[in-house]
Amino acid sequence: MRIAAMDLLLIDIGNTSTSVGFSRGRKIVRVERMPSGQGADPAKIRRILRAAAGGEGGAGDSVLCSVVPRLNANWKRELARFCGREPVGVNHRLKLNVKVDYPAPRTIGADRLANACAGWERYRSAVVVADFGTALTFDVVTDDGRYVGGVIAPGLPLMSDYLAERTALLPHIELEGRFGGYGRSTDEAMRLGAMVGYRGMVREILRHVRAGMGALRAQFCATGGYAAKALRGLDVKVDILPRLTLEGLVLIHEMNRGGD
């Protein structure tokens, strides 16, 4: 089956996991995931590219967004073979739908740029985008479409794992399960500290950022693998958008190779 020129593979390499999406036009029709460490094995890359493309043999082009530089060469090589051309590598020098107003733009993570582009495209107004991954990032786009920075905090798993790694008696915990107003076991006490405390941190960072940008009603949206879990019970309006980063990659391709 011949693949249309606008059929894209969308690669988002995070510290813990990698998402591989397949889109037709702006519609993301399939998403596959793998542990990021498996990107060291070219055979596993080829396998997930075939799965994401649905066995259709290839894609017209690809976009690569990565925060793990040591894996980039493998992915670029396999994407070039699969698509017949080098992928678009996301960075601040590309055409974007937001203006990057930041002192050191080369230090902005590619995923954060993709999130900012997708957030602005969705709301066309001041927006704060939170990405709940290994780290928790907040990215800020002003009402006039400028990316101005954000906040970086520990991700939910880092907060819970750190206690176990740095203490002799506290265990690693699962963040699922029910708990009341206070812990009746060590596990419950730790879950309360992680989940309730994390919501409080998110609420306070959001309040601080909105005040700093002079937009107390700025839109708030969230993405990332831990978003739904971390935000459960939060008394703040938030749109949870699991595919937001991949949507940003579609837009970035459109702005940079859409006419090819």
C-alpha cells in the first residue's frame, strides 16, 4: 500500500518511556510505547516503527523529539531507512507557531517546545502546559503567543522513590490504592505524602506562574504518563490531553516540511 506524503511517524523520547505515533494529516491514528532504554537496540526500533505504521510498510516522513541525546543516532538512522529521509529534529531554530522569548533557547527541551506549540494551537490564549513524566515541567505561553519559560520539579515517581532510596526503613510504594485522611500504615502514610502533597505542589506552582504572567485565568492543560494519576482530586480546572506532545510534533512538521 502506498503511503501518502503526509503520513508521519512521531517520536517522543523521554527519560523513562518513548512514544511512537502515526498520523494522517493532523489526526493521530495509532500510538505505541516502549521503555526508552530499548532505543539502544536498532532491531527494537524497527519493530516499533512497523507496529506504529500498522504494517503498512513505511511513512512519508518523521519528526524526532528527544531528551536523551545518546539514543538519537540510532533513531535518526532507523527513521531515515524507514521513511527514506532524515527526520525533522525538534529544536528552537525551527519555524514554530510561538515566539521563543527565552535567554538561552538552545537549552529548552524539545518536548517542551512541542507542548508549547500544541497548547497555543489549541487555546490561542495564555496557557500553562504541565507535562507529568520522570520530571514535572510547566511551560508558559503568554496571551500574545510568546514562549517565556516555565518551572521544572521532580516527577511523581521521583518523589516516591527518593524516600525509599535515601532511608533505611521506608519501602518502595505503589501509588495506587485507597487511603483516608491519614495513613494507617507506612505504605498509606507514604502514599498520602506523595499524592496529596503532589497535588498541593501542582496547585501552588500553577498559582505562582499565573500570577507571574499576569494571567490568573490562563488555561491549564496537562499531558504525560502520570498526569491523570497525579491530578486526581485536584480542585483546579485542567484539561488532560494524553497526546498533546505528539500533536505538537504534527504541527511542527507542518510548519517546516508541510509543503514538501
